[in-house]
Amino acid sequence: MRSYLLILLILSLSSSTSLDVTGSLDSSGSSHMLMKYDLPNFEGKEIYLNLSGDLDIIARDKSGLTLETAVKKEGNHTIVSVIVPFDYVEFESTSNSFTQKNQSLWSFALTIGSSEKIDDFSASLKFPAGTTIKSTNGGVSGGNSLLLSWSGKNIDNSHMINLRAGYEITPQENEFMVPGLILFVIILLSLFYATTRKKLPNQIALKLEQSNLEKNSIFQTLDEIDKDLLREISKQKGRTTQAHLYLNTHIPKATLSRRLASLTNRGIIQKSQKGNKNLITLTKIMERS
């Protein structure tokens, strides 16, 4: 009898579903999320996640291979569905729609729904250095870089999970010093580059610029969508229009606008207006390897 009960317990534990969410926010309010979904005995079944906001999202299996997804928008929610290859799916997303800023106060709000009952749920979100939490429905831990955490059990598929936080960010001293130092070094390197670079035929110069772009340390930190945008700008000798990028990268207009805004905020590109055209130019920072 005891052996029978033990077998039932093991079977019940092995068939439980769990969703683990880890993420981070930067000082501009952009988020990066990784959602690991364990789904025993779900091989070949279609499941979905319902996430608040507008976001770019991809799904992978346990080996890291990208899975085919179906994404649709319903109001201010994004629903992504996928066929479970075996017993695990992970979703990776980037978005700036989970946060809003009102003067100095930021608010973070993420709602998660699932087509399946979640037996065990856990989430953690890392905030930038200098963050002060004003309100939250999660637990607070950490030192200079705060970490919020949430957990729950037996969440029915008719219920939504709500992650909430209000916070402020106090600028750190080195945030003012480092950009100035970087800019100074970039100017010096640019002057040296301008005075020592030999004149090359256009085709050779273009290949050299493309090679330097791929080696750039900042470029290597970007995801493939941002890399493709910078490659296309570089092909146009470092300057093109937003319309050209839309036609040649096939990125949706809303996503393209968000990506360009993020790259502009990070100082990687510069946007300017010429008539009714938005000009996009690579900044000097992308010449640094």
C-alpha cells in the first residue's frame, strides 16, 4: 500500500507544470524577460501565453532551437502560441511597454495568462542600480541592485498573474562621468582615425566598415534585429532613411520605431528630420572596436 502511494506521489510530481520568469529592467524602462515553462506530458500539444503590452518574443526548445510561433494582438495584449516539442518551452522577450514614467516615478506592470494550469509559478525582476521601490505586490531583496520576486501555486488557466511595482531611480555618480570619458576617448580616436586612414576605393572601404561594425564591442551586445538594422545603415555608408530600413529589413513599422528609439537613446544612432523624411545616421561610437 505504501509503495502504491509513493508511486502515485512520484507520478503527480512529475506531471506538474511550472513557469519560472526571470528578467531585468534598464534605466530607460526597457525590459528583457526569460520565461521557462516546464510542461510534462504535453508533447505535441499547442499552448499559449497571454502577456500584457506590445513585445518582441521568440520561443525555444530545451536544446536552444528556435520554435515556430503564432503571435497575435488582442487589445493591449500579445498572445503567443507554440507546439510543445517534448516537455519544455522557453520564451524570450524584449519590450518597453511594461513601464511608464510620471515625472520621477516609474511604474512596472506585467500580466501573464496561460492556456494551462500552472502548478508552480515563480518570477524575479532585477532593477537598475540606485532604484528605490515605492510600492509592489512582490517581495524585495538585494542591495545596490534591487530584486523583486513573486510566487504562486495552482494557478488556474482562467486567472491572470499580475506583477506590479512603483519605483524611482537615483542617478549614480559614475553615470555622469563615464559617458563624458567615453565621448572624449571617441573624439580622440575619431581624430586619429581621420588623419591616418588611407583613402580606399568605395567597395573596399565599405567592406572594411562592415568588418569594423561586426567587431564593435557594443554591436556584439545587441540582438539580431538591432544588428540587422545597423548592418543595413552601414551598407548605406552610415546614413539612410527610416523608410529605406522599413522596405529593406521587413520589420513591422511599430517594432521598427521602438527599435530606432532604443538605439537613439543609447547613442548608437542619431535621428534627424529632412523635409518629410526621418534620417538615420550611425554615431561615432560604432567606429570603436
